[in-house]
Amino acid sequence: MDSNVLTPEVLRELRAPRPYPAVSLTMPTHRRDPRGERDAVQLRNLLAEAEHRLESDPKVDRRTRAAVQIQLGRAVAGVEARLLLDGLLIHADADEHRVWYLPREVPTRVVFSDSYLTRNLVAAFAQSRPYWALGVAADRATLWSGMGESLQEHRGDGFPMTAPTETWDVEREERVGDTPSTFTDEETRRFLRSVDDAVRAVLARRPRPLHLVGLPPALALLAEAGNAVSQAAAGRLAKGGLVDGPAPVLRRELRPVVEDHARRQRREVLDRLGDAKSRRTFAAGLDEVWESVREKRADLVALEEHYRRTVRVCDGHLVPVNDETATRPDVRDDIVDELVETALDGSAEVVFLPDSTLAEHEHVAAVLRY
């Protein structure tokens, strides 16, 4: 999975109705197995199951069956063991295929539908804590998309931005005796105002924490020229020479800033949960939070990073299942990912916290709107 790939536009496309069957394969993987031998065996078994389903599905004609099998084969052949994380998701239909490497464990399953399965993808993306980083110099600005251990330059929405080349007015220099100064020139201010406008537009469409990177004079001038982006910044790295990366160096330098923001966010979330409890706008436990999320009453959902639960839905409530009943067809073994996707669809904020943080609340809690 790439933070530049899962945009709201891509998510809408994945969820859009398409000719049956839209096939989704999910399976857990092992990021510390460099050759991926165990995962390769499981993936072949999963592919065999999907092909068997295709052969036996009366709703799939021969031409469609062959086309989907080709796309599935290409997807499986394109899986790279070195990129495996904690889960793998493959989407395929008669016309295309996509492979997603997820930093979150997923169940093993084959799903045929008229749209792709997205709940595991959305939950993994939310858990990876995506962020933006804006590199600023007097004459250049770059935008970077970060997610977990990944950081890539965002090329789009006007970025990278470069200030127009201006010829210095020699007559003015002779008349008033000054020389061009990078951080006082009005053209620089105008350029940084355009940077501020461009970043605000990106944040409006894809809100994430924003971290600023640049020399102190450049960051100060950005604040003076635009102010909106500086006020929205979650963190600052006062260091020059990183506007153009490279990505590994910029990611390493940003890590303390990103981690400090995560710590502050955790404290703020726990404070909000405490306040909600005192105001009686608080829900805890999977069933109670699930109900509030489905009713779109949840404003904030907090859950532990590795919390998983297999359940059966009965009369609108979640009933935990044991090993003996886990194979029943009505069992949902990725209910937590489904909860995350439903919460985000209802405009709730979703925050993942370290394991055991919410132990007294059964590992998941929510702040309610009412």
C-alpha cells in the first residue's frame, strides 16, 4: 500500500459497482521472512481457491472467467516478497488487478462481489497514521506524503513549486542602495503565499497532520506571508537542505517530529475520552462502539493497534465467537476493520493507540456527538 495511491478518489473508484465478479483476496503475511516462502505457499492456495470458485460459479461465463483468472495470475506473479508487511490484499476483475501491502493483519478470505472489499485497506491506512511534510525554501517548495516507514514526494496539486526567476532592478539598486535579499524580497513573499494557498487546498481535500521543514527564516516568512499553513502545522523541523530530500534522509530527520506529534495526540485522545465519560457522551467495548458508529453518533473512535475480534451479528449486536463456531458462514472475522471503515464513512476521527492503553474499556472506546 502506498500513501500516494489510496486517495479519496481511488477509494471511491474501488467501491464503485463493477461487473461481477470483483474478486478480493486477503491473507496475513510475514514481513520478517525475506524470501516469503510461507506466504508464497498460502498465496498459491488462495489463488487455487479463487479459481475453483470461478469454475463453479454459475453466474460467471467462460469469457469472464478466463479474463479474471488472467488478472489474478498477473497479480499473484507480481507480489514481491521484499515488500510484504503484515497483510496482503489483491483486487482483480476482468480488466485490471491491484496489489496492496498492508501494515495490518487481515484474515484469509476470498470474496466475490460487484465491488472490491475495502474495509481492510481503509483500516490499514488509518493505522499507518498518514501525514504531509512541506519542505520550504525561499524559491522552492516540495510536498511529501508519509505513512509508517514510507515517505514519497507528492507530485501533483501544483507541487513541486518553484518561484519565478526575476531579474534584479539595477537602477533601483543604484537609487536606494539596497541589494536583493532572499527573505525580504516581495517576490519571495508572493511565492510563499501561493505555497500557502496550494497546501490549504490539499489539506481541504485530504486532511492529515502537516509538518513543516526548512530554515527558520523560511518558516518565519511562510508564517508571515500566509499564516494559515503555519497555524495548522502539527510539527516543525528547522533544518535546511532537505527540500528535495532524498526521501530516506528526510524520513529519518522527521521521525522525532512525527513521533512527538503521535505522543501529543495520544494524550489529547485520552483527555477527550475522559471528558466524554464525565459528560456521559462516552461508549466503550466493541458492541457499544459498533452501535454508535452505525448510528453515526461517534465523533472519535479510539482503539488499540492490534485489537482483533471475531464475531457474529445477532439482532444488531455483536456476539463473540469461539474456535468451534469461527467457521460458520455468518461469522465476521474482520469486524474491527469494518468498524473503522464505517466510522470514517460517518466522518468520525479514528485513532489507534498502543496495546493495553484501553484495557479498562475493552480495547475500544468512542466520544459521542450526542
